[in-house]
Amino acid sequence: MRTRTWPAATAALLVALLVSAACAAPGGGGQPGPAGAGPDVHDWDSVLAEARGQTLNWYLWGGSEGINRFVDETYGTALQERFGVTLNRVPIADTVDAVNQVLTEQAAGATDGAVDLVWINGENFTTLKSAGLLFDGWARRLPNARLVDWENPAVARDFGVDVGNLESPWSSAQFQLVYDSARLDASDLPRSYAALREWACAHRGRFTYIAPGPGAFQGTRFVKGALYELSGGPAAWQRFDPATWDRWSRDLRAYLEDLAPCLWRGGEDYPRDENELHSLFANGEVDFTITQAAVGPGALIADGLVPETAKAFVFHTNSIGDVNYLAIPTNASHKAAALVLANLVLEPEMQARQILPENGFGLGYAIDPARVTDPQARNALEKAADRLGAAAAPSADLARALVGDAAAPYQDLIETGWRRELLGGL
């Protein structure tokens, strides 16, 4: 057992945010407005009129070809044909790149920002909210906002932080493990972190997880779930408390260090991202991979990335889920176009399309289907849910195991501590 300890929470909070400049994305039609000003969301016709002819620079994680294709083909086509808006998808390796872009522009006094819209949540949302750099007063006033259950804490709070009117939901995701039903029987699957450690050590080298860190949130989320189980659940982690972290991080370190020798390559190496883990799983080197999608590995099967016999499952509890949001910087050049897209993605037909594996997305609903009263729209949602297929985890299992994510400051503490203790500082 190492004698070093994971970073104390109070010390970690003193680390300054590094701001790096980035090249601005190309602009489009429409005139930039002053930072903080924006269209009147109550007058939606005027929003639509202002958006027409604009080019929307949407900064989002570019690591999923399926998501990229869906965004370009589905949203891009609808924006152009229905609203006269051109979509410029700006792929980034990590959302912090977009955050740094906005921070850099603010420091330079730029009012014609390059980032019109950003896919965001967690600590990145907290950073921009704390800096007062997000356009306010719009999210709950979109025409389709009535379909969102804003009373649900999983929607109203982003990693423990009140979203207010600063961001609007796009989709939802929940951490799941994936196994090959041709190799393993469902009755033998581990259903807790304690059972997983027993399974891994009884089948040495057959399990691993993604190295936690920026751009690899799935690995961080796996570790958070272990922290929840060790501490008795998610309740203690919804508000940041340094003493709580300092108390339970020791148990977390002990669990992970006990697990490490039983992992693939004896815990000396870890997959860098989900694609690498999927490849290990598909090649038969390990027996589990991960997904966050409502369809389980359905989209991965459709893309030929995992076996057709792959299926998703969850532990009995502590399966962390969250909502993915869209936010608009205060200095966004094309706020009207951003509002149009934020409203478009909440349309029931769009929500139905995004969960289907053949569309390469496979994330869950951001709206509450019970709030949809139009028969045709409800039918689209119900049909999509029925088509998730055998690869998806049972909806009852997902609902029973679902818990919210931890407050944002724990993200860096987990990632920094894991890299120092499990990788010797790498």
C-alpha cells in the first residue's frame, strides 16, 4: 500500500485555471450584438427572423463519429431547410477548450465571440457561470421548454449546481457496463463495486477501465461510482465539502489499489478512451466495456465496434447519470441561431431520433415524454423506445440504479488523485 495520500480538497481548490488562447471559428451572417445582450425569447417570431441567415458556431466534443454525423446530417439539415441557419460544427477534444476560448475573449474584451453555443456540463458549466460569462434568462422560456421536467433535480442541477436559466438540456446519459452474452451468463455478472473486485480478482486480466482525466469522463465516472458505494450513496457528494473528501478518499484509494493487480496488464496500463476500451473488448482481451447510451451498445453494434451479442447492464445502485446541456456565452455573436437550435433539439421527433442506434447517437431523452400531448409526437417517442432492442439494459434496471453526479469540484480531485496514486504521477 502506498503511503502517499490523494490531494486534500482545500489544496486542490487553490490550483489556478489555465487559460489558453484558441483560433476563432469562422463567422457567418448576422451582426454581433453587445456582450450580454440578446434576442427577446418571449417574441419567438423575432428570434426566428433574426436567426435567418446566421451561421451558428457550435463547439462540441468531436470524439464520437456517430454524434458528429448525427449533428451534421440531422440538426444541420433541419436548421438550413426550416430556419435558414447554417450550422458550423466546431469539434474540440475537450469542452475546456471552448471554456478557455470564452475566457480568453473576455480577457481581451471581445464582444463578437467565436463560440455561439457549447455542449457543456459539470465543472465547465460551473467555471463559466461563476465568471458570469453565460447568457441568462432563456432556457426555461424556449417554446419547447414546457416539455422539460425542471422540477427533477437531475435536470435542475448540473453536478450539484443550479442551472437556472443559463443552460438547456439536450440529452441524458447513464453509466453502464457492457458484456458479451456469448461469453458470460447474465446470472454471473457483478452487480456492485465489491462484487466487481471479487470477479476481477477471480478472472485476472479480464477487466479494466478508462484512465480518469480530461476528455475521459467515463473513467472518472467509474471511480465516482466506487466512491458512492464506499460512502453509502450519493447524498454526501451533492454539495462540496473538503472534510467529506478527505475522509472517504482514503477508502477510495484502498479500493482502487486492491483492484489494480487484478486488472488487464496488472493495472500497469489503462485504456485512454472509450474507443480503446471498445477495441479491447471486441478483440476478446477483456470481458467488459462501457456505454452511456440509452440503447446500450446498440450504436456500437451498428458501427461494427463490438460483437452483435453485446448487452448492457448496471449495478443494483450507484449508476451515475446526468443531463447534457447547451449554453450560450454572453459574447456569442449569433445568439438567435443558438436559441433556435436549443429549441430544435427539444422537439419530440428530434428526441426520438437521437436515441436510435442506427442514427449513431443513442443518448436518452432530455424531455419528459409524459408532457408531450400531441399524439403524433408521442407516438414517435414510444416507437423509438420500443426499438432500443435486446442490447439495451432493462429500463426498470436503469431507473432503479440511477443516481446523480457529484458536485463539480470532486471531478478534479478524483482525476488528480488517481493519476498521482495509480500512475505514479503520470
